[in-house]
Amino acid sequence: MITSSLRNFFSGLALVSFLSVGAASAQSLVGVNAKLDRTLDSSNATVGQSVTARLDGTVTAGGTKLPRGTELIGKVAEVKNEGSPVSVSLLFTSAKLKDGKDIPIKATVLAAFPQSGDYANGESAVGQPPVQVDASSAFDQQPGGLGHVALTSAVKNQNSGTFTSTKGDFRLEAGTYLQVGIAPVSSGSSMNAAE
């Protein structure tokens, strides 16, 4: 059973493909790992519903350090839960620091992995996020790593990513790992690699 689960997990990892699309005028993003704070269920997700995730690493945005534990604030941007395929689009718009300060951000979900993405020795199967994500990057994670759920996203898109299933409703459990590309919204800012 564990071997089968690991095989499915790694099959999903192998099917994550990174595509290049037409040039976008947006700035490059820096990768960081995060975890969903609460379960997201497509059967009862509603547009505007709050979605939050916490950074697993530290990045510096426009001179502002976003430490591990910083909360990414977002919402459900679109839901299609009638018929097939079922999909939920997310939009992360700010990073909330521990002192309560909100930093406006652009975020793109690069990949997603189940909350059980740890090896027995405690090492993460998720791996390191990319240091930099080009503004023209798009991502297509086929079903496998998250069961029957696929993920599509592109840096140039307004939303952060869309989760889709052709096999009906799905749940992204609290603790689901997200690899996220992140940058400040203001045009003069810069991002440094995850520390």
C-alpha cells in the first residue's frame, strides 16, 4: 500500500511539466514552499471564500523579509462544481507578517503535493522550490501527485492557480504543500532567493 502510494506520488511529481508561454510584462517571481492552513473542498467552495497558507521558508521582498510562518492571504476566485470537470481557482493577494503588516503580492502556485509529502526520516519529498520563476512561465501538474486533481497556472494569469478534477469533487487537505512563486506588487521592488 505504501509502495503504491509513493509510486502514485512520484508519478505525479514526474508529470509536473513546466511550459514556457508568450512573454509577459510581469516581473520574475521567487519560489518558496508553503502549506494550506485549512482544507479546501470543491463541493462547498464559494467565490470569495478565504484561503490562507503559511510560508515554510523565508524570502525577502523589496527589502522586506517574509519569514517562515508568514501568512499568504487569498480567496477562491472561481468555482465550477456542476458537471465535469470540477475546478477551483485561487488568488493570493497579500502576505501578512507576524506584526500584522500586509504586503501586497503577486503569487503563482507552481506545484502542489499532499500533506503526507514527508519521507519516513522526516525529509521533505516536496523538495526545494525554484530560485527564480520567469515571468513567461506556465505550469501544468497532471493528476497523480494529488490523486485525481490537476493544477494549472501561469505567472501572466491574474489568478494564482486552478485545481481541476474530471472525476468529481475533491479536497485539498489542511497541510497540503504548495510551491509558490512570489513577488511584491510594486514595480520597483525586488525579490531575493529563499533563504
